[in-house]
Amino acid sequence: MTINNTAYQSSEATVSQNGLSIEQVEAMILKDMDMDIPPTRDLGRFQQRCISTIAHLWNAPSDENYYGTGATGSSEAVMLGGLVMKRRWQLKNTARPDAPINVVMGSNSHVCITRFADFFDVEARIVPVSQQYTLDAEKIEDYLDENTIGVFLTLGSTYSGHFDPVAKVADILDTYQDKTGYDIPIHVDAAGGGFVAPFTPNNGKFVWDFRLPRVKSINASGHKYGLCPLAIGWVIWQDKSFIPSDLIHESCYLRGIQASFSLSFSKSSTPIVYQYLNFLQKGLNGYRETIQSCLENARVVSEGLESSGYFRCLSDIHRLQSGAKQQLGSRSLCKEEMIPGLPVVVFRLSDRFKREHPSFRLTDISDIMHQQRYSIPYYTIPGWGPEGEDIEVMRIVVREDFTSKTAKEVLAGVCGAVTGALGFHTTDMGSSKS
Ligand SMILES: Cc1ncc(COP(=O)(O)O)c(C=O)c1O
């Protein structure tokens, strides 16, 4: 079996580890909720419980006016977030029905956001990344105008794990509104980070959620760090009044009146049950423990790769934020002072290594690791280099099933793969091995 560290999706292992049938899951939930209604007939309640748990995780205001829904994944959730921003802009600008509307996003955003722009006829304005590999907040103002329906920010980037500077962008948009009168909302695509940031020690200092009034909506994938074994997306608006009422449809031909906001009518209820079961079983402390262990293991791998001299990490979760002080006499860093991000290790060849071995390719390592049962992909990030050039990287996604033992094995495997590939290259090139 190949150990797959390719994707963010939770592995199926959690389901089989639990070894529970859906009936047993339902029985547990029924017992925990002390309900007299069979859950199969009342799944809406589970969805609502998940939404309220998540809304509180994201610091929804205490007036409890939030509105949320489950979706097939973050892609659908993003479409709904974008659609609300579009419709809201149109309702405020009825006098200009043909205005060329636009939406602003970073070049680090997921393809589903450009897809939203494409499907819903909105111009996608793409802000380049800064040297910190996040949307460059200093440049964002150049991309805004009276026709901007909203800004999508990413927490964290699929390609590098970095969290966009949400509070800084919110500040810029506040100043922009004071100057121009244009009130531009933020949707945070927290597909990966929505269940990471709340459980990290730096969540108090790194403000990214509904603590910022300008953040109107947030989405996350339950099947990534929400640890749900089946695909489910969540999207929450901090205030229901932000959603134009004609987008929420009511139907009454099933049982009672059902209001829903989604792109597709039917969706599977099983992921919702599993998501709720996870919340009950793990609790906040369980999530905190899992997420912090993922981050710790990702840091161990990152530091190990960099100290080999072969690699430089693009992901930064193992580094201190600028201005933070390392505690004297301790190698372990003060965790709230670390750069926030997803538990991923994104790395490339170090400049020195590339100079010494110009024909060496990351694909060699990926191939050797694959033979050793580890699937670690490599890919090119277009235009992220200091001169706007493409960067070739490899990515290890550290998930719940990635233990400290796995971290040591992967580290040894990747460094060993370099030595192995160098042997191949030296024979190939007839030069001496360094
Ligand atoms: C930042 C980001 N947004 C959206 C998505 C799409 O998520 P989903 O697969 O849940 O539709 C992903 C998937 O990796 C992602 O990383």
C-alpha cells in the first residue's frame, strides 16, 4: 500500500478505525443528544448543530444571527459565498445593471474561485503574492473599484499552506471605504485552515474570522482538517441579513417548510452525521490535540529538510514571526510566536544545492519516494519566484494519520532519495559526487 501524503482529504482510516456502522453512529448520536426523534428523520438538526459549533469556532457575534449551510465541498461553498456577494452588489446597484463587475483574489487562491468568476460571469482580478507567499495586501488597492463585489482571501493556500493577512486586508478595505464610500466584503476560503487556525495557540493574535466585521462569510472543508471521512463543505455568513432573501428557497412538499441555500437540491446526509459524531467524540480538546500534533510533525519534517542543506521550505510554519524572540536555551519555539499556516511542508531544492547540481530534478525524489510507498507529489507554482519565475516544489500534507514515526521515516526517505538520485546523476554525468 502506498502512503499518500498528496492531498488534504482525511483518509478513510478514521471510519474503519471507528469500525462503526451508520446505525451505530446514529444510535450514539441519538444517545448523546437525548432525543426522541430517530436521527434518520431529523438530519436537519445535526446539520444545524454542526453549523452552530463551527460558527462559534469562528467567533460569530453573540447576537447569533449567523446563517450557515452544508455543501458538497468547499468548491460549492465558495460558489455560494461568491453568489451572495454578487447578488448583494447587484441589489445595491440596480441603476447599473450592465456594470462590468469584478471579484478580487490572490494568485494563491484555489482554482474553484476563478471557476466561480467564470461560471457566474464576474471578472477575476488576480493580485500577485508577496515575498511571504500570501496575497500582497500592499497591492490590493490597485485592483479595487466601484464594481468590486468582494475580495476572496485564502486560509491557507493549497500550494504552500500560507494564511492570507486577513486583518490587514480588512483594515485596507475600511480605509478604502472611508475614502471612496465603496463597502467591499471579504469571504475567507478557509477550506483547509477553518479547522486549523481555531486550534492553534496563535489564533488569539492572528485575527482572521468573524472577529473582523468585514469578514462576512467563511467556508471550510469538513473532509480536510475537519477530520470528516466523507466530503462535506461548510459555509457560514456572520449575519443572515447579508444574504439576499431571494437566494434562500423554501419548499413545503416534504414535511413542514424547508428553507435551503445550495446549488444542488439533494445531498448525502452521511457526512453530516460523521462530522457531528467527530465533534461529539473528539470535542474541542481532541481537535486541538490532533491539529497541534499535525503542526508539530510538519515542523519536525521542515526543520529536518532544511538542516540537510538540500532543501529550502516555502512553507513557513516552523519559523518565528518577525520580531518574535526565541526563548533562551530552548530549541522548541514559543508556539504562539510562530508563523500561522496549514500543517504542510512545501519545499524545493536549496539555491546552493541547485548551483552544485544543476541537472538534479525534484521528480527524481518523487519517483524514488514512490518506490518506497510514499506518494509525495511535485508541481510547479507559476510566477511565485522573486523575479516572477515559476517555482518547482514538493508537498507533504501532514494529516491525522501522520505520526512522529512517519515524520522520521519521510525525512530519512527524502534525504536518502537525494543521495540515491545523486548517485544516478553522477554516473549519468560522469562527475564526482559531492
Ligand atoms: C483553499 C482551497 N479552497 C477550495 C478547495 C476545494 O475544496 P473541496 O475539495 O472541498 O471542494 C481546496 C481544495 O484543496 C482548497 O485547498
